[in-house]
Amino acid sequence: MKNSGFVLALSRFLKGKEGAVGLEFALLVPILIVIVLGLYSANMYQRTDNTLHRETASMADILVNAPDGIVNEEGEFVEIPLEELLPMRAESARVLLQRAFSSTDPHSVEVGVKLFYVNTSVQDDKNVPIVMEASAGSTCPISKSLSMAERMRPGETAIIPYTEGDGMLFPVPKLRLLRIETCVIPTFGDLKSTLKLPVFLTSEFTAMRGNND
Amino acid sequence: MTKQKRTTLKTFLASEKGFVGVVAGLFLIPTMTIAVGSFAIYGEVTNLTRAQQTVDAATLALANYPEPAREVGSSTWIDANTEPVHSLRLSETTLEMVDPFIKLSVEYGVAESYRWGLKLISRNGDMAVLPFVTSSAEFFYRPLELVMALDASASQKKNKMEEMIRNSLDVVYANQSYGDNVRISLFAYSEIVNLGSEYKDLISRQSRRLSPAGARGWVYDERREEWIHKKKGSPVLYKTQRVYDEQKKTLSKINAALVEDLLSEGGPGQKIGYAPVNRKPLKDVVSYVDLMEQPPMNEEDKFELVINDGRWSEKPGGYIYTYPTAYWDAAQLMMASEYWQGVDIREWAVIPKEWWEESYTEMFATSPDMYSMFGDMWGIWPFGKHRYGIVTANGDASRMSVLAGETNPDAVMKHMENYSSGTGTSPDEAFAWGYRLLNPNWSSAWKRGANFPTQYHSDTEKHLMIFAGRTGAESHLKVIPEICRRLADNGIRLSIFLPTDDHATKQEKEIYQECALCGEKNGSIYREIKRREIYQAFAEAAGQVARVRLISY
């Protein structure tokens, strides 16, 4: 009987001990791959997050100390109005950030940079420092409870010092404050198309300096 | 255990089925534990690094805060950068300031959303050791020499000037102590400057006997750059003995005691130490300004320092008189003091009797010893200026003398108590004496040690702030650009403030603007001010002093 022959063969196969190791290994491999890839992804995610924060903090430190100009091709320092300088700085920061994530193929990473710059000597008619903004690259989904403009106003939430003179409050002048908000879409080299996460990693850092710090 | 059970156990242990899975399972447990542990440790190290960056940034930012505001600012600044540290939340900040250090310590707690994870490994969800991060920074100083030249013209009010200086010093010091790193010099200028008793030796005793008017009938015409004679027949021109004799003669007619008091060496008029210093007649700008480069080295130099152009010697109405006005100023001071209250002004005023009765009786209707034109200052000059040119203190100096290199702001305010105003202004005096107070060649004159004023182009910031006033007479404006050039060349920052638009002529404004332009590289400015800008200038000056750097352990 054909059927009884097939059943017997199946029964022998199921009861047979030959190939058990291979079978168990085959069953375990996908689990191991998932675990290894999970660990790798988590590690990459954490490294990316850490790199983003580290680069953001150091860029804030560099940019807040940068002079208001550039060195031209002749090696001369040329002062540039902040309206023009700040977008240039944002673009430079974006390129640097991108390189930090991928030195071989910078374009494989999507990053965004937004700068807020305040010179406390530049104020509006209410003695509140004016916040200048510039951005480059992707739009970073960072939402703060208080905007920079709000944090400039005197009061408990002010992020700059005010002093009192002649019955008026005025900000301590010539302080430079720079806030940088950055974001990156985590991608992992060539696997970008398959492992691109649908979330941004974001970071922000604020630094302030006086005249000679 | 039954035999059957023992057999089953032996069979299980001997069986090869599931061997790989069991081994792999057993291997995965420590592997996963190590992996998760590594992530946790890496994460916490990362968090601590970020927390350190946050505290460092906060420390540097707080160093720029006025001291009273630092405590509040510390939480604001930690909070501003703690956001990226996902698992941590600010718990407590401690700010310690021990000059010249500032230390910020921050204790973090674990964010609420991360506590569930901790509950798996601890009883109550708290970490045994909370992250504790500190950052220390050290202030180091760029010394500041700040000279304030205050207008003492009639448009200035003592209380307003005092208030402005008080507020400005508050801005500069902001409860910080700079020690010797900030030195304030202060003087009030009109057409002359009161050196005060401490520096009266800068001018010669002989020159102090001169009438500032020089001689009767002679005035110096700046346009023609020569002395011109306004009254026929007068041969007198800067013959000291002769002027002295005239003074003596005049005083003798009033009261013989005045000769002794005012003309004798060591008399009250000299003891008071009042040393008005007027300007040299301007014939050559460069040689005039050259005089500022060194303090007077000999009696001749000292004499040169006080000769003036006698422009006040001619008065409206055609009366031209010479009076010992330097001593008249001294008399004013003495009368203003408590000791001299009650003195009948007629014993001091060089006023012919008939004019007194015609013109001044009303002013002293109550009591001759109660006349006070400017509050606490005996103001005499209106007699001459507004009436017949009889008596005038030639370019009344402010009672406030020169203060050089003071390190204590309270002492500066104490000195300001002597500030008085009430005459015309010659802005070149402000530039000239401001320059002298910053000039290292004058170190011996100011008696504040060899390091004051410091050498040019050293690490010391030198800043001259001039509060310009309305020019009351012909000024030596021509010398100002030359002084400004030297200020700029020597790296001195110049800030010129004009209280209102009408406090300077078009020509003066142009000169001030040129001065600011000349010293642009040093940050020099000229402003027709709002008060706020004054305080900002002071804050900027102070901002140059304290710098800060992180300390690495």
C-alpha cells in the first residue's frame, strides 16, 4: 500500500535521530540572527545618538566662540553681517555633522541643523535681545515649551542675565548666546533602504560666552 | 526516587535530542546578560559625559552673570541642556563662589520614565549612587583702568551726577570684588580742574599766587593766536611779582587779614589745598599736548601748567578787573565749610560798596551769610557774569578734586560727595587730564605705586569716559584731535557721551565723531546718549575685566 509506505517512511523520519543537530541549528539561526541584528542595531542607534549629542555640544562651543566673519582667500579676516553669516554657519554645521556620521558617503545620512544666535547688545525697543535664526538640511522636530525669544525676556525663565540700572532692567551686554538644534535620521550604511527608522534622533545644546571667554 | 524515574532521568541526560538548543539556550543567558549590562554601562557613561558637558556649559555661562543672579541662573542653565540626557533629571544644584573660583555641582536624579527599569534591579527604583557632576572654573582678570571725566558745568546737577556714578559703579562691580584689577579715576572739569591737596605740588606755589586772569586787560585771542590788550595803558602781562602786588593791594583795601590768609605761604587759603589748574595759552598744538606726556619736572614746568588765557577778564559792561580769583575760589570753599558759616560775604567779596547796594542787596535780603546759589555751594560767579563783571571766580573748579587709581567703589562715592557744578566747560580739559591719568609717565605724580598707570599696550584695558558738557567759553578745541590721536595710538579706549543734543556745537560734535573714528580699533565711541547706553558702556568695561576658564582636574 502506497499510503502505508509513505506513513511508515514519515514515521521513521520523525522518529529518526539522524540530522537532529542540523534541524535544531536551522531553527535557532533566525532567532540568533534577530538577536545579533537587534544588538547591532541598538548599538548603532546608541552610537548615533551619542555622536549626535557630542557633535552638537562641541559645535555649540565652537560656533559661540566664532568671530563675526570669515577668512577670505587672501587670508584676510572679513567681517560679515550676521544676517548673511548665520545661514552660512548653519550650512557648515550641517556638512560637519553629516561627515561625522559617514566619512565615506556623507550623502547617505540625512541631518538637519537649526541655529539661534543672540548678541545681548542687539536689542529691540523694549531692551530685549533679538534672536536670529538660520537652518540647513532637514527640519528637526524639536518642540520646546518656551521659544528662544521667550527665554530672552527678563524673568525667571530668562536664559540671559539682566541687571538693574536707573530703575530699568537691561541685559548684560556683549554676551553671545548660541543654541543649536540638530537631528539625524538613523541609517546604517548600505542598509539604509531597509533599516531606515521612521524617527529622528534629535539633540540640542545652548552655550553662552562673554567678551573674552 | 523510584527506579522508573531514575531511568527516565538517565535517558534524558543521555539523550542527544535538543542538545544544541539547550547549549545555545544556556549560552544565550550569560551572553544577553553581558550585552544588556554593557548597554546599561555604556548608556550611563554616555549620560555622565553629557551631564558633564551640560554642567561645563552652565558654569561658563554663569561666570558671565552678575553675582546675585548666578544662583537663579544655575537651575535655568542646567535645565536648558539636560533635555538630551534622557534618563536623568536635575535634582539639585549647588553653586560655590570663592574668589577667583566658581564651582557648580549638580546632583541628578533618574527620570520617572526610567524608574520602571530600575525597579527590576533595585528595591525602590532608585540608584544606589546618583550621578553627581561638578565643574569648576577660574576667573582671571584683565585689569581695567577707568577714568571718568565729569562735566561740572551749570547744566549738571549734583544729585543726578552722583546717582549716575553710583548706578554705573553698581554695574561695574555688580557685587564682585576685583581687588586691584579695577582702578577708578575720577575728576570734574570745568574750565579748570581742581587737583586737590594731594596733588597740589604738581603746580608751583608761585603759580598759585597768580591770578588766573593773568593780568588786567589782557586776553588771549585764539583766532589770532596772540595776546591782545583790551584796555589801553595797561602794561601788565605775566609778571608774577606785579600781579602779586596787585592782589595784595586789592586785598588790603578789603581786609588786611585777607593778605595774610590768602597770600601767605601756609595760610588758610593755601592750606585748603585748592589748586585750580588752568590751561596754557594755545600757540602750538603739538607742544601743548607734549606737556601732557610728562608731569611737571621743575618749577618752570609747574608754572606752565597753570597759566591760562584769561578769557574771563573782560566782562560785559566794559568793566575789566583783575581779582585774585584763585583765592576767591578758596574763599568760597572755606565759606562752604562749617567752620566758615556765618561769615559776612561782604568781607570777602571784592565788590565796590555802591554796586553792592545797587545790585546785590536783594540777593542777600535775608542774611549775607546765607546766600547759596547752588545748594551747598557758595556761588559767586553770577555777580560777575550777569552783572557788571565785578567779581568772578575765574572758571570755578568743582570742589571735587582729582581722584586717581581708586580700587574701592565706596571711596569713589565718598569722593563724589564733593562734586559741585556751576560754570562753563572746556572739554579739552577732560581729554587732557584723562590722558594724564592714564599715562604711565605720570606714575610718580599720582602716587599710586609704580604700576599705576600701567604701561601702554600691556594687558591692562585703559578706558577714558568723558561726559561732555556745554562749552562755556572759547575752548582749546584744536588740541582735542591731537590728544585723541595719542589716545588711539596708545591703545586707550575712549567713550564720549553728550547728555543732550544741544550740549555741543556742530564743530565740537564733528571733533568728537572724529575722535571716535580715530580710536575705532580700540572700541572708541561717541554717543548723544540715552542713559542706558552709559550703563552699557560701564558693563562692557567691566565685561573686559573678568574672564573665565574651566579647570581640569
